[in-house]
Amino acid sequence: MNLYLIKRTDEVDYDEYDAAVMRAPNPERAKEISPVSIYPTEMELLAENVTGDEGIVLGSFNAG
């Protein structure tokens, strides 16, 4: 598994995620399961060979 930072590149409103750190085997899967996957995003590989199950490690949510 790898860690990916996925950040939105569009305007973020209230009650929406603007970024998430995802644990996934590849960038395609990270984007697929991230809470920001329906928006335009950019992705950065943070770490490789991380143990654990895939999913959200940390999310950034703009509460309204």
C-alpha cells in the first residue's frame, strides 16, 4: 500500500472535503475511494510500502 495526498483544485464550499490522505495500492484506486473523487483534483505520492488496509487515513472537511 501507498499513501496519497489528494487535493481539490476547484473552489470548495461549506460541508465539503477539500483534501484527503488515502492508503491504497495505486493512484487509480486512491482516487476511486477518496471523498473528493467527484471533483477536479491533484495527487501526490507521500509514502510507499505502508502497512494496513486501504481507505481514508486523514480527511480535511470544511464544516459549515
